[in-house]
Amino acid sequence: MQAISISPAEYHRAAALLDAMHRLRARIFRGRLEWDVEVRQGREVDQFDACHPTYILAVTRAREVVGCARLLPATGPMMMSALFPDLEETGLLRPHRAMVESSRFCVDTSLEAGRGMLHEVTLTMFAAIIEWSMGQGYSEIVTGTDIRFERILKRAGWPMARIGEPRPIGNTMAVAGLLPANWESFERVRPANYAPLHRPLFRAA
């Protein structure tokens, strides 16, 4: 398994992988988690996919997408502003140039679990998000997730600092928080077989 990053300039060459990502999001968010998301023709896409994010994908040797996350600068349009508008209004969330938003994180948990009962794909995705963030000059990651996933972050050794109190969004109890993007966190979460974040995997063989 390899973690890769896909920037806006690479969308056209990575069309097949991005399509697989949207299908994975539909299966996980609508099918397994039963979130209130819009799915069309088996794909989950929202308005923030039009904001030119970078995507982090976990891809198997068979080129199956088994994990994904979407990264956007916190100083621009982001999902946090739509889901938790009061946090910026009250000053609890203060976006800055060294902050990036991570959203639409999901993994295919049907694969065999890894270290400490935490899924290897999950740990690989955590490490890749931190690696990419540091490489782009970000030191802090803001995200909105549900309280179940907050517990997974803590178990992985990457605890989230809450911003505000949990609240119901759709059929889940959501919480906003900040995560550090630094080497200490990277070393704690990365699985033993983690390979550095890769880019040219999507090029035609």
C-alpha cells in the first residue's frame, strides 16, 4: 500500500483514482455510516471538491483506493466554516496561513486490521496527512469529525484538541478540533512499513 497526494494540477492524470475515491466516500459515508450526504451515480461529491483541494489517497498495489482525505487551506473556503460557523464568529477558531483543513477522511475497514487493532490504512493516512502538511509549511490541522473518530485519533497517539462542544449534525454527534502537524506526531502514528508520500503512482504504466 502506498499513500499518494494529488494536487489540482494533477486531477486530469488521476481521474480514475479520483473517481474511485468518490465511490469510496459514497460507500463509507452513506452506506456504512449512514451520514446525510448527497450521492449521485454511486459517488459522493460536495461543493468543497470544487475548491481545488489536494487529496491524500491510500492505494493498494492493485490500484484500489482504500483511504482518502481532502485538504484545503484554512484561510479559504472550507467545510468547517459551513458546519461550525459560530467557531470563527466567537473567535474559538482563528484560521491562519499555517493551518490546513482536513475533511472527508475515510478508510475501507474491510481490510485486515493492523497495529494495536487500529487499521493500517488509518495509520498510513494519518502519517501521510502530517507529512504533506509539514511539506507545505502547515503546522496545524483543523477538522470536524464525529466523537467516535476522535477516540481513534487518541488511540493512535494523535489526540485532537477540541474547539467548542460536540453537536448533532445530521445523524452524528460532531466535534471540531485541532491536530498538530509535526515530526513527533508523525513518528507516533506512522506504521512500521510506511513509505514516504508518493506522487507519480497515478501515471500510466
